[in-house]
Amino acid sequence: MNTMKNIAISVLAAVAMLSCTPSVPGKYISTGVAPRIYPDYTDVTIPANIAPLVFEISEKGDDYVTRLSAGDKELLFAGKEVAPSMEEWSELVAKAVGGEIKAEVFTAINDKWRAFDPFAIKVSPDTIDAYISYRLIPPSYVAYERLSISQRKLSTYEESDVYNNMLVTNEPLGQCINCHAYKNHKTDNMQFHVRQYKGGTVLVKDGKAVKLNLATDSTLSAGVYPAFNPRYNVIAYSVNKTGQIFHTKHSNKVEVQDEKSDIILFDADNLTVTNVANDTTKLEVFPWWSPDGRTLYYCSSDFPPRAPGQSAVDAEVRQYKKIKYSVLCRPYDPETGAFGAVDTVFDAAKMGKSATFPRVSPNGKFLLFAMAEYGCFHIWHHDADLYMMNLETGEYWPLDAANSPYAESYHSWNSTGRWILFASRRDDTNYSRLYIAHIGDDGRAEKAFLLPQEEADFYSFFDRSYNVPEFMVEPVQIAPNEFADVIKEDAVNVKYVTPKK
């Protein structure tokens, strides 16, 4: 009897499953408009090796049916959330490479079906790097507890810690972690900073980690924003003395300003540092190298004018909108370690604008940067947009398809130069989220898409901001607890050497 009962239950369950299988309605009224969905994946371009795009229908309805199709492959979904499985998504995307996935949404109200205009998800034949990493931080401006540098496999939703500050912590002192960076998108040569408790720079050189003290009596500070030279064992850093201003009414909320800043060069083979410019009349920040390792790009601004007896810091605080950075460069001789004369790449200050965070494409043809009205720290500036410059012709343009009316910042290239990753506050203006955009041969961007998550409403409840996103071709191989052991050790001091001419 029990066997017969189990068979009956199984049959009923199978019938119930069949009765719930969605089907496209045979009769419906066309709305003439595309559906609203979140995240907005309408008409985006994606790589084939990306995790399933899970989204929710934002239209009213009692019932929902969504059809995704490519070639002879078709997927049907009931309900507001459209969530393909990994296997379903892989099969669908494989049919669409070089073409598109067609998405059709139907909703019913009082048993009357409506059909929305189909939208496309284009699938580029250009693959994307397998991993990204980023810092996760609460948007609290001045206070923090748990911070992590995390890594994500892009073809799945798998996320893990590279390191988090709760592994080595002393709550009264606190510990900040920031500025992770990689050489040529690989993780056998990488770095990140630990500030305050057990502070230092964690450098991984050829797979081995050490903690360094990059501060010397002859440099402004320890290293801050890093840039690995892609060909030679040197890292350029900015050195910064920074301060913050908090607006009570302004929508930009926070200003982070350099009171002083400069560029230094760290020799990873000899553990030495030297000043690159040491120009006390300029603010210099955000270094980046050309692909051949022979040109150093960075941002530079004049100090705002001072009244008699006024300090530089007071002048900056009162005239923060007059601080405008341009993109400069200097040739580098790896044989002698000397830098040549300064050249202006993009004179944003002359335009009354401020350009920051220069990133040269892997082929050396394009310069990607952020531009806003003023300042160097654009992550709260609503007017901050991404721009591209053709380094061969000098032409530049905004990445209109990737930009939004809110802050875009912290951008990076993937290893092939066909995709960019950046942080944007476009969702709610408070939290920064990660967006990916395809870049064509002409340096133009296609519509950016939000980093996919396993649930459509993930970002509605996630209370951390993403910043400093970087592409990687492989995961970090050193475990978080191994990094913790290195951080507990005393830092190795670097030596200062006089700049070569």
C-alpha cells in the first residue's frame, strides 16, 4: 500500500509540474513599448562567458511569461523573476555568439494578456577576463568596521575574500585595506595596502608575499595609488596628504582633497624608492603606465591662489572648485631609471574641467579617464563621466552609452581592451555598483550592464559599495589567512635613492 501511495504522490507531483509549465499566450494585445526590467539588461552587449543575467519584470500583472530565444534554443519562465540556470544559460548563449538573445515579455491582468516589444541581449564574440576583484565598503564616509577585498568569477556568481580586515584586527585601532592592484592582470605580482593597525603595503612578487614600509624621510608619505609597470619590476605610486570636506546641502556630499601629493617610483628588485617629480608647486596623483612601460601618465593640478598669509590648506578648502587636474606624461628610461620632460596629454584645466584616473588601453591606442567640474576624487560627483581619448589623433569623447546622470568612477580595462569595468552610483546615488561595457575598435562604448547576481533584487538589500574594480585573468592564489600571517609580521623598510637624470 505504501508503494502505491508513493507512486500516486509522484504522479500528482509530475502533473502539478506540467500544469505549471509556462507557455506563450495565443492571444494578446501589443503594448508598443519595451518592458521595464531590473536590472536593466535591455539592448546590452555581453560576453559569452558571463553568469546568467537574472532580472525581474517591473510591470504590473497577475501572471507573467518571458521567452528567451536564440537559434533553435528557447527558454520559458513564469513569474516576475527570470532566472536561467547555468546549464540553460550556457546553451542559450552558445547559440547567440555573434548575434543576440531575443527576449519577449508577456503579462496578464484579469486574464487579459499584453505583449511588450521584444528587446535584444547582444552576445559579443569578445570574451572577458575570467575574474574581477573589488573592495567592499560601507558608504559611511568616516567610519568602517568590516572591509574586504573580494574576487568574483564572472562566469558564475562565486565570490571569495582575497583578504578582509577582521582577520587581523584590534577594534580600538581599526584597520583599513585598500588599493589592490595587479601586474598585467595576473595575481603572481600584486599589492594592497593595510592602514593603521599592523599597517604596511603587502607586495606579492613572483608569488611570494611580504609587508613593506614604503614611507621614507625623503618622500611625502607611504605609497598610495599604485601602478605596476607592465614590462619592468617597478611600481609608480602617488604619495598623498589628504583631507575631507563634508557638505551639508550639496548633492556631491563628500570632497576628498589632496593637501599635498607627488609621484614616487618603487624598485621591487632593490626595495628602493625615489621621487619622480617632487614639484612643490603642483598636486600630482593617479599614475599609470603605457603598455610598453616607457611612458608614465598621471594627473596634475596647480594649487588654488592664496591670499597673503593664507595657508595652502585653507585656500584649498575655500576654493576647492578651482582645483582642476589635467593628464600629463613623462618618458621613462628603464635602463637608467630616469624620467624625461613633462608633456601635456589632455589639458582639462584649460577647459575649466578636471580629468582624473587615466588608464591606457592594452594596445596603447586609447586613454580612458573620468572628468568632472573639479577635484580629483570623483566618486561622489554626480557630473563625473567617463571619457575616451584617441592618443594617436588627440580626439576625445564622452562614453555616452556607458555614462549616466550620476557618478562614474574607478574604471579599468580588461586584458584584451574590449571591455571596461567601472563603479557607478546610478542605481540609488548612495551605493556604488559595478557596470561592464563593451568597447569597439573605434573606442566607442556600448550600453553598460550591471554585474549579474543570482537574485534580481540582490542590490536592493546589499549594504556595501563596490570600489576600485580590477580585471584579473586568474584568481589570487594566496589564501586570506596567509596574507594575515604576513600582515602580522614587521614591515620591511625600503630605502630612498636620489632620482637619476
